[in-house]
Amino acid sequence: MKIRRVMLAAPKSGSGKTMLTCALLQTLKDRGEQVISYKCGPDYIDPMFHKKVIDIPSKNLDTFFTNEEQTKRRFLSGRTEREIAVLEGVMGLYDGLGGVRKEGSSYHLAEVTDTPVILVVDAKGMGKSILALIAGFLAYDEKKLIKGVLFNRMSKSYYQILKPLIEQELKIRVVGYFPEYKRFQIESRHLGLKMPEELPHIKEELKLLSQAFAETVSLDEIMTIAEEAGGLSQPGIEEVKKGTGNKDMPVIAVARDEAFCFYYEDNLQLLEEYGARLSYFSPLHDRTLPQECDGILLGGGYPELYAEELGENKTMLSQIREAISDGTPIVAECGGFMYLHEFIQDKENKKQSMTGVIPAGCHDTGKLVRFGYIEIKEKKASFLPEGQVIRGHEFHYFDSEKNGEDCIASKPVSGKTYPCILAGETYWMGFPHLYYPSNPAFARNFVEKAAKRKGVT
């Protein structure tokens, strides 16, 4: 299959690749292209931004979460040759696990998907040293995947001097430049960018950004690079038990609103493929769980920002508490895990009551507690087959008085281990965010537990 595709990556974080990726996606969409975007790595918010603001499909691809064949399969799944795929890199191009391994890096993803790379270089404060920087990245490019350079924060006059110099000396296309642009600023908070719905004028600002982008960047050059990408062979088909689509399918109630918004679409899709029907509800705005509820999924997000509203929704708190007490299977990650505590305590030591399922408090430490990729293994099989692991990541500033000790998390580079997760026959609750396709048995077992609850197995 031959899919037009290109990756925007950079030498380091903060180079402007998110802004320029958004500008490219909007420009392509405005020109009538069928665009799909992918975010390299585990970040939730960039794909959400692409979907909600630009209104295009967007997913994560991560070569730590899935092996090379699985990653390639997930990239090709559902694609057509009419589409153009834009991949946004993460951190620096060669920065993988622990900052030192290839696995998990933007470059590894580009290699696995044979995607040409456009290097986004922040030119602010640099002169001819830019050539040395680019030359170093080209020399390190074993697979010769870097096919172009795009400058951020560069003036027109300096661009006219540097472009021919770079193309002559380094034999690499320079596809354009973007001047310093302060109008488009996506504010961030402790877990990343602010949510799209918190930025009321973002769509209008993005339109202006894409117009400015089109004035100084050659879309034709970018399209040429994307079209030069080679064909990809389709890996073997994954065997997944398909849902029957009938009314007897177990229903998993998925919390999805402003407070609970961190979900991998691949996770939700896998639950459906194993036979679940997903019913979305809002712990913030709804008073009750869905009428049909054979399992509950509480994803991550920002419950601390909505703690008062969540705590005031007494009927929802009571229903969730009673459902879990009655044996309804539940998976709760990070923010969802926090919601299940007796209370959430902020930096000012103000406590807000939550569901009380977990007899402990959750408090803001004011610092990053855990960050990065992990592998998780259960001490006693509950949602995973015995001896198997599932991969995920952690990123949280809150900590719990009861993090759980039913699993062991291990860091992939250092080998450091620590206990985590409250897990049993019908529950899995903890700070880690999981990527189900890294071990599909987790999703299958969750659905089977929900089916057992419903009484269809």
C-alpha cells in the first residue's frame, strides 16, 4: 500500500513542531486533502487537539507500547491511498527510552513506517551554526529518512541567505520558514497543553496560523516529500474476537467529560472488538450511571480541577460506590483512580470528598511524582494472564496514601521496580495509564468480566 506521509520532528522539545504540525494539518484540510494525523509517543492532548479543533482523525503510535510489526499494522489499519498522513514527533528526533535508546523515539517510528522526516529547526539566536546542527542530524540519520528542513522563528531576509547555502552545502531541501508568531499560543498546565474546549477562539486563531504558514512554507515541496514515501507491505492480521453487535453484549460505562478525558482510541476500539458496547457518561454532569452498566472505565484527566463539582454530585458518587461494592468490574487510571479515593486534597490542603471506594486520601505534592514508561506485572493474575506484562506510562503530581501493591512496575532502561495498583478479581485501580494493545488479553479479560457480570457467559 502506498500512503502519502510525512513526519515533522525536531532536534529538541520547544522547537515549534506542535504549532507547525497544526498549521500544516489545517492547511491540508482547507485544500481538500483527506488528512489523518498521528502523534508519536503516549501524549493524550495533541491527538485530542487535532480531532476537536481541526476535526480530523488522530491516533497515537508508540514503538515502546507495540513492537515494530504491531506499530506498522496500527499505522496501516483502515487507511486508503487517497489519504495523507502527518506524523508529529516527540522530544528530539533521536530521543527514545530514557533519552538514550532508539525504541520509543520519533526516529524509530519513522523507520518502522518508512516515513520521510522534515526537521523543524528553531533558528532563533543562531547563525551559520544552523548548518552544523543540521549536518550533525543528517550524519546521524542511518536510514536517510530526513528529506527536508523547515525553520521556525526565522526572518525572511535571513532565510533568503541561508536557504541556498544549506541546499548547496548539505544537499537537503529547505521547504520554508516561519517567522516568530506570538498570536498562536497554546497555554499549558502541569500535564501538558490546555484542553481545546478551554480555548474559545482557538479555531479562528488556527485559521490565521494556517494562512500565515501558507505564505512562507512551500506546501508543494512538503507534498512532494510525502508523495516520495515508498509503499508499505501489510503485516499479518491480528486475531481478535469480534463483537456480535447484539443486545446481549456487555455494556462498559466509560466516563468521558472535562474531568475524565484521557483515553487512547485504540483502547476503546479494542474493547469493542472483544465484544463490549461502550456507553459514555459524565461524572460531572450526569446524575446516574447508564441504565445498562456491566463494567466501568474511569480514565485519566483533571478531576482536581473539577473536584468541587464532582464532590457535589452525590448521586453519581453513591452509584459508582454501590456498583463497585456490588461486584461491577472496574478499571480506573490516574484521574479515575483519584476519583475513587475518600478525598482529593489540593496544595492549600483543602479536601473535597470523592466516592470513598478507596479508604485513603489523594493529595497534590506540588512536584512530579512519577514520569515515564513502565511495564506492569501482576503478583496474582486478575486482568492479565499469569506471568505476562502490560505496558503504559505514568505522569502525575498527585500521590495517594494507598497506591496499591498488587502489581510490580518496572522501568525499561534503569530496571528500577516499585509496587503499584490495587487489583483483584473485578477491579484494577492505580496511577498508570495503560495501552491495551501492548497486551490485548487485558482488554479481553475486562470484557469477559463484564460479560460474566451481565450473565452472558
